[in-house]
Amino acid sequence: MEFETLKQSHLKRNIMIGVVAVLIISAVVLNFTRAKYRVTQSIPLVNGTINYTLPDIQIVGLYINGVEAEELDSTKSYTLDTTQSTCTYKDGTAIDNLTLSYDSDTKTFTIAPYTTKGTKCTLYFDEEPTAADTIEDLYPNNQDMLAYDDYGNIRYIGANPNNYVLFNNELWRIIGVFSEDTHGVSGQKLIKIIRSESLGSIAWDSGNVNDWSTASLQTTLNGDYLNGSGSYASTGIKSDTARNMIETVTWKLGGTESYTSSSNGLASHFYGYERGKTVYIDLVKLTV
């Protein structure tokens, strides 16, 4: 099975990789690095990006959910509270009829019309809930289709739960929300999804070698499929927007020699084997 991962905060956006390709979601936003009491050297305006000298525009206050902050977290999404955000002239006089906006997709703060040097702005942002937060908030009232596993990850359950999302202009299904202990991305909960329709029969490795690092499935999915090229020009990842939602995570390679008995063939057993120290390379048992 081939797994990919998607950057987190994008449930509202859309989702998608292959027969058994799996992705995990997440979000990227503008980083106001040390923005508090510092000046901004360039501000993208509605009619294009205009560069200013340091004294031209100052961000003198930055607030997130009403709390004073120094920067926006690049792993989270925000909306600009235009009712509280204000800009003043250099002498502190309020600027009337000013339009402020922030686009978290393009990471663009907009101020129009820009009128004078020394404009000072105080900006208020509200943190948007991540896709993972949204799913976890659904749990209390939807325990018929959501459940926590033994490792603290929330998963969709049942014969046909309502877990469909649109990613890469295709239907995918959310498997669940997984912690950093599962995928190795520090400090993030990532969403894992699986393509609703199969890509067809694809060999694990055309040379029959049990080594994921060189397997043909791995190179295909991380090559032509991911890039939407070659034989996957129409069925692969179709845009940079979707491609940039894919996260790089730790790939678990543990295995077992015994898996046929009912007492040793459950999904929970394999979950443990994958995270163990026994791997098999070309039928050779190794301990790592």
C-alpha cells in the first residue's frame, strides 16, 4: 500500500493519491515574524505590490483571538477582524473609509487606499479551526461514525460514514486524524485520506523486491503520480495547490512472519508490527 500525506488545516479546501495512496492535511499562512512594534518594508496592495521604505507603514500592534502577539503561526490559518483592525496617520488621527483585508491562501495583507507615509496599523486576527480540530469537535455528537483508537487517534468507523471530501477534483475519504507519534511531524495533527476510486492494479515492485525505498510503486506514486506526468497525466495530482497540501511523514516498515491466524491477523496487530523493529528486505529478516 502506498501512502502520502497532506498538510493539515485544509478540510474546508479539498483533499487526495492512488489505489491505496493516502494523504494528510494541513495549512500555510503569512508569518508576521516579530511583527509587533516593527515596520513592514513592503505591503501588497489591491493594485499590486508596492515597496516602501521603513518609515512608510508600521504594524504597531498584532492580536490573535484578542491576545497580543508578536507573529502569526505559520502552521495555522487566520481571518482578519476588519471591525477591530485600524490604521492611523502618523499623528495618530484615524484614517476613515480604509479597506483592510487578508487572504490566507495567498498570504496577502491588503490596505487601500494607501494615503500617506507613516501610516500605523493595529491588526486583529482570529485563528481558524484546523481540519483536525473540526473533526475532533464532531466526535461528541457523532460517535456512531467517529471513534478513538488505542493510540489516541480519531478515526471514521462504520459501513458508510459521511467522510467524503473533494481533493484534486476527486472524491476522497477521510480515514482519521493522527498525532505526531504516528507520522513524525512534530506538533501537528494530520489528516489521512484515501482515494475513493482505485487507480487500477499496480505492482508493489516490478522486480519482486521487498524494499520500499526502491519499490516501483514508491517511485511511481512519488514521481509521475505526484507530478501528474507520464501515464498519470490525467489521473495524478493536478495542481500545485493540491501538491502543496501533501506532507512528508515517517513511513513505518515493521512486519511479521505470522499473519494468517485469527489471533494474529487483526488490523491492530499490524499497526503494532509496523511500529516494531522487525523488517523484511527481500525475505531477509532484520532487526533495526
